[in-house]
Amino acid sequence: MHDSATLKVPTGKLLEVAVTYDERVTDARVTGDFFLEPPESHAALEAALEGHPTDVSRTTLVEAIQDVDATCIGFDAEHLADATLEAIR
């Protein structure tokens, strides 16, 4: 399956997560109106969402996102976890 979710975070930024999944997330794409430092961390952030079962907990996703060496500007790990969960549920 392939689905996506768009979330408008309180700062007004848009965050979109597109996922491909069966029993696990096999591919994730994160786009939107935000910045990452360093910019090269984008692929690692997407990879942090991949491999999780579709019934993954919000806490597990937040921890996986926070483990990436990136500074998210315009959203936080909780926002990204919420958008991911909305896409897979």
C-alpha cells in the first residue's frame, strides 16, 4: 500500500509523509515547508521511519527520529511521528 498524510504544525509549516508499506514501512518520503541541519540528514530521517511495523507506537517512532543526528527546523520528532502514523493508519 501507499499512503500519505499532511500535517500543519503550530508554527504554520507543512509536513508531508508518504509511505509505502505492507506489514512494515518499506519506503518513506518526507517533504514540506521545513529545513534540516545538516541538509544531508534528510535521507537518514526517512530511513529512521522505514522498517517499523504498521502498528508501531508513537513513542518508538519519536525515539527513532530523535536518534538521527539532525536539527529539524519548522517541526519536531513528535510532528513527524504523528504524520507517519496518520499515513499508515
